[in-house]
Amino acid sequence: MSRIHNFSAGPGVLPLDVLEQAKRDLIEHEGYGVGIVECSHRSKQFDDVIESAKARIRRLLTLSDDQHILFLHGGARSQFYAWPMNVLQGGRAAYLDTGQWSKFAIAEARRYGDVDVLFSSRDDSYRSVPAADSLPAIASGTRYLHYTSNNTVAGTEFHYVPDAGDAWLACDMSSNFLSRPTDGSVFDFIYAGAQKNVGPSGTTVVIVRQAVLEQINQDIPDMLRYDVQTTKNSMLNTPTTFSIYMIEKVTAWLENFGGLAAIEAHNIAQSDRLYKAIDASSMYEGKVERASRSRMNITFTTGEPDRDTRFWQEAASQGLSGLKGHRSVGGLRASLYNAQTDAAVDALIDYMNHFERTA
Ligand code: PMP
């Protein structure tokens, strides 16, 4: 077996120990005599898995008792419409437009109500998120403020939690979920596609507050209703059992690692090293404003599109994969999700230095 260094933006790198365990559990899981993808979702075997996954997420994010954790289908993108369908009902919502995923979320929300875009960096190629003290006031009567805590394509990240005032606070945490200490109890709605920091694709982790459930639109399909899914413990139909199993294993790995403070230190150390290498070079250039730099998705360029292409192609041939920037923006992107290894970062920096000397 030979594993290469994987910088994919998602699905992305997962802890090797977890993958080794999953390999065994696919054949036979916890003495039950059947593999984890072969058991009923209504069995004790699976119930222990989903309850443990929820307990770990609850501990990691210090959630309060009135917050429910769901595992839903359809990717994070389905939450772009499911959330406003549940709660907007012709009302007013505020959005921060900090990247292509927020742009899509805004477009979906507009079908269900009025949207105020309080900040947009779209005309500046999404190179920044707003400064903490620069956000305009939210109009009274606004139901929620929605933002994207990490912008996977542009490579920017919020390093603070915006204040939603009297409105609900809703966040797409897909690409920095569980990567830094986060007081989850201040959010009324969180969603995160699993395939970056916590597992394979298939499941979106959704966290919703009880007060929200009491005000939702009951005239939408049951599969989309957070109150129904909460009552059914995410099992209105067959849930994505393997993804949920993987989330349980990855969050166990994360708790053993030392939790969110420890993983944040690891993520800061790795991303700082890479940004330093970019800043020290006369060829590479970071693509976003310094204060908005993401620890998860480091976007950069050699300054010439053809040279960027050569960079990622030659890197791939040397066992460094996934460095091509998103197809909509080009350039280069290295994703340093929680499970990224120091060896991969070392190898990337060595390769960058070599490429610069010989380009
Ligand atoms: N939001 C963000 C921030 C993302 O990075 C992505 C996927 N890259 C999505 C939403 C869409 O996720 P999915 O593919 O699970 O629908």
C-alpha cells in the first residue's frame, strides 16, 4: 500500500487510524458478526453509533440541551434551500456574501423571502471577509443572519463569530467544522457537509435549536422538516449509516487528539508554515487578504496560469495530489483539514522550493 499526500478540498484526507478501523468494521463490527454497513439502522448496533456521534459533537461544541443534532442527506447544498423553506416564510433574512457557496445560499433563500446582503466581497473576487466591527446593523424583524464560516473556494475564513442581535444566527460551517474551539451554543442553526473535516460525503451534520423547531413551516415535505427529523432522530427514512459511523470514529479521534484547542494549535502551525513559505518567496503569492486567510484552504498562485498548471501537474506526478485551484477561480489550493499530516506539509514546502528554483 502506498498513500500519497492528499490536499483535496473535499472529500479530503481522513485519519489513517480511522480508515484502518473502518476497514475492519466493514467486515465485522464490535462482535455483532456483521459489518457496519450491513446492520439495520434500527438496531442497537447502529443506535450506539449514532448516539455516540451526537454525544461527541455535543461535547466538542459545548452545545446546550435545547440544541438538536441531525444527520441529513443531500449535502450542505440542500441546506441552502431547506433552511429558508423551514423558517423564512416570506420574511426577511440577512446574508454575508463571502464566496461562491454563500452566493448559492443567497440565491436559494431569495425564493422564500427578502434577503438583505449586508456585506459582499464578490466584486473583489471574494478576497476578504468583513472585519468584526464593520458589519452594518441588521434590520429589525430579520429572522436570521446567515454566514459561511470558511470559504472553501476563495480560501478565506471568519476568525470571529458575527453578532446576529435579535435575529437567529445560522452558519454554513462545512469547511472548518470542528477545526477550532467554537462555542456552538450561540448558534441557532449550523450545518456542515461531513466530507471535509469529519468523514466521507453523504451526511450533512445539522444542529438546530428547539426554539426554531417551534416556529417552522409545517407545509413543506417531511424529509425537509427539522422538527420531523428531530422527532425521528434523523431516521424518517434510512440514514447514511456509513457516513454517520465514520463521523463517530473521526470525532473519537479528535477527542483523543485533545479536542478543539489541540486541533486548532495543529491547524495554526501547519497553515502558518505554508503561508510563511508563500510570503518568503518571490514567485508565490497568496490570493486573499492576510486578515481573512483560511487555515483550512490555502489559496495561492505562481503568478502565471500556465505555470500554476505545471505546478499542480508536476506535484501530482510526485505524490502531492489535489493542489489544483477550484475550477471557477484557477490558481492553486492546498487544503489542510484536521487530519492533514505534518509530513504532507513538509513535502509540499520542499516541492514549492524546488519548483521555484527550477521553474
Ligand atoms: N458550503 C461550503 C462552504 C462548501 O465548501 C461546500 C462544498 N465544497 C458546500 C457548501 C456544498 O456541499 P455539498 O457538496 O455537501 O452539497
